[in-house]
Amino acid sequence: MFEVLVVGGGPAGLNAAQTLGRQRRRALLVDSGRPRNAPASEMHMFLSRDGFSPAALRRIGRAEIAEYATVEVRDGLITALRGAIDDFTAEFADGTTARARRVILATGQVDALPEIEGVPALFGNGLYHCPFCHGFEAADRPLAVLGGDFSQSMLALYLADRFAKDLVLCANGPLEVGPELRNALERAGIPIREEAVTRLSGSDGDVTIEFAAGEPLRRSAVFHRPAQRQHTDLAAGLGCELLPDGCVRVNPMQQTTVPGVYAAGDTARQADLPGPTPFVITGAADGAKAAIWLEQELFRAGVDVPIPG
């Protein structure tokens, strides 16, 4: 019986496991090896690690955790998670099981990319999702935004305001916004192409966008905000409340609506916050916060002393 099961080996899970190790809690970290930011070669907005490789951060994190004897790391896939506080059971794809008193879900989200030829190959190498993560490096180059809904149109306005004077909105069909937003795009001088997009090719610095009609468009980079979904259904299987956007509902202590289950990183958010914020540094912070409050829960349960107030 482990004291804590941490599901997910990204920044949130790694930081949670390290925090628990420093408190000498017996914890099991399970890593499926499928991080959301695998296509990215660099990460940003992480003090002292600006431009650092996300893969290198995970390697270093696992090496640091290895120094804590009470933390075990296991590569594998959890297919089911059941039970209740003080007795959860994880079932692995290889048929084995593990038990724990508490759980931290740090399983993250998955990007649902548009079904356009070439998009998966370019994602992270010419097709980018976040102006905070990639806007600075793409600045002052010819850019495009893929998609014609409200989110993509606002992304185009933001990029034009911060980073690009030469930007085209490729709506991939009729622009799906109201007149106010369409007028804002026109005022910003953003051309709109409403032909269906059939293919993307190239790489960062030279991306070609092909359409069902009309001339291809060459850009240095393309931006697109993909929809997200939960990486696993483990939270739903445990009965955790999910918010309308699919995120696991947590309180300020990263507790879910199921006793003994915490969630951290972009898999979760508070209901009153417009998240999640899918950044490495915020994921790591959430992991530490979840582990700290979970540690205090275990400690207080052990000493059995009423807490004033």
C-alpha cells in the first residue's frame, strides 16, 4: 500500500512526487510516456529554464526524484482506477495492480488537431498553439492563423497586436464570427481567406498552406488553438466532477470533488477561473500545491487532532 499514487510524469506529476519524497512519503509515480508537449523542442516562461527542452526537464526531474528513496517511478499505463479514500486500486495495462491511500491525477490534456493533411507533422515545428510560448520567436515574420471561429479570430487579433504586421487568417471555410469581431479583424488589417484548407507542408520558417481553390500561401509559421480533451477517463471513472470544458473541478487546494483525490496541471482547474493555463511552470506549481495539501491531510489524519475553525 503506497501512501500516494501520482498519475502522470509531466511537470505537475514530477513536482508532486518530489515534494512528497522530501516529506518522506511512500509514493508511486506512474508515467505513460505520452506528454502533451512532446512535439515542442523548447519551453519558455520558466525562470532559469527559458528555451530549455521539455524532454530534458523530464529527464532531470526523474533523476532528482531518484534521490528520494521513498518514491518509486514506474513506466506504464493505468487503464482503470477505483476505490475510495484510504484504499484506491490502480489497474495497469500489463494486468498488475497497485494500491494507495491517496491519488494525485496529473494526466494532462490532449490536443484535438484539425483533420487536415500535414497538420500532425507540423505541430510544434511550424504550427504552434500558443503566442505566449512561441510568439516571441515568430515575431516580425509572415504568419497565419488556421481556423475561423471566435477563438482563432481573437488569436489573430492578438498576434497582429503583439508580433506580426503581416498576418493572414485562414478560416478554413466561412468565418464563424459576428459582425463586431469581423470589423475588428478588418480594422487590424488582417486579410481573411475563407477557402477550405486542404494541406499544410514544410517546417518552421517555411510553411505552405494549400486551399481547395486559389493560390497556396507561404508563411514562416502558422498558429492554431486546438480543442482539448482529457488524456484519460480516470477522473470520470472515479466520479470526479468535470467542468463543461472537460477539466476536472478542483478547489484552491487542488482537491477534486472525490475525497482523497487531488488533480494538478492542465487536467484541472477551479470553477471560477477561466483556465486551464497550460504552461510548464504553472503545472509544476500545481503539482507542488497538491502534494503539500495532500501531505497535510495525511498528517492531520494521523495525529487525529481537531483543527480550530
